[in-house]
Amino acid sequence: MMGKKGGDKRLKRMKAPAFWPIPRKKDLWTAKPSPGPHRSSHSLPLLVVVRDVLSLARTYKEARIILAEQKVKVDGKTRTDLKFPVGIMDVVEIPETGKFYRVLPSSEVLSLHPVSKDEASFKLCRIEGKRSLKGGLFQLNLHDGRTLIVGEESGEESHPVSSLKTFDVLKIALPEQQVLGHFSFGLGSYAIVVGGKNIGRHGKVAEIGQEKGLQPRIVTLQDAKGDRFQTVLEYVFPLGEEERSISLPEVS
């Protein structure tokens, strides 16, 4: 008897990531995100977005029909795959209703925050890695899986490409995918926490700890009420150098 090849294309609801806003005991199975721009552990399959979050469909079949009729866009592109992974900072558009949503961390789940048409015209992408190439070019690896090859002439005088560093953020036009600008990460930056016990909280960066061996760097942020909280550097997503560039849901 031959053994089973490959991974399971389904996912048990009880084993789905804790941040998925789905009922755990309603059914046995749910969709498993397909390979794409976001890791499965940091994203929602489009089925969950359409059926469980936005309530555009009641069943798997209805959700499949909605996507097949090209009624949903992600980052300006029509998506028809029920398992397409939707992650942090992605912009979901429902053209038929004229509504736009940005995927954001909120308390213990990933939420779809309603935004205006103007705000939906861009997304923020955090730089995860950078390396220099021949001919004065640079390769930027972004949090949503994309890779950009840019030259020094692509940058502004105040923000040359060579000065870009890991954890800085690019502002990218949708659907054109052009770089509109960038935000440096540092003291005073406005940022949101995308993981850990303080997920969804946001404020200005007050302190950035020094790296100590294998221990993660600790970042201290201060919210609008003056309360301070900490998280590891990996969970900090800058939203602007002094003020946030996008609207955010209220933190309870």
C-alpha cells in the first residue's frame, strides 16, 4: 500500500490559528491557506474573509460563487482562489458595494478595518531584508512576500535607497505597485504591534533596546494615554515617522 503524498489540503477548525475569527465547533473542517504572499500562520484564507468575517456568504458554495464571479479584490487584483492567503496590511475591496477594508491586528484576531477609497489606494510593506546587487541596484524583501529591485535613483534626496534598512516601511500604490515613499523606523516612529500579548496596540516608539546575544531586542512604545508597553522588535510594524499614515481600530 502506497503512503500518502503531500500535506492535507484541509484544516481542522480546532487546529486553525487562534487569531482566525471562526466558530471552532460548528463544523469539522475549514480551508487551509494555499502558498502565497503570506505564511499560513500569519494569514486568513479568502474563504474565511468572505464567509466568516464579512458575512458576504453563508456557505462554502456561496463563497465560491462570489469569488468565481470576480467580486473580490485583494491589493487591487481580482482573486478567485478560496484559499488565497490574506495578511496584515492587505487591502480587500468589494467593488459591487464600494467598500474597502485593511487587514490589521486587533486584540487576539486579524480584523478587517473599513477604510476610505483614498486610503485603500495604498498599502504599507515592511522591509524584512535588503542586499546590494551589481550595477548599484538593491533587492528589498517585503513582509508580504514580494521582492523589489530598485536603484539609487528610485529614492528621494532625503531618503536615498541606500539608507533603507530592515524594519523600515515602504508606501506602495495600489494597484500600480509603485513606491510612493518610505518611513524610517526609529525613536519617535508611530507603530503597531502585530504579534505577542500586546497585538493590536499602537503608539510611538519610546525606547529600542540593544541586542544581547541570542535574546530578542525589546522595543518600548507609548500609547495616546501615556501608558507604556513592550514587545520584541520582530512584532513592531512602523506606520509613520511621527504620525500614523493609516486609520486604526480603537484598542479596548
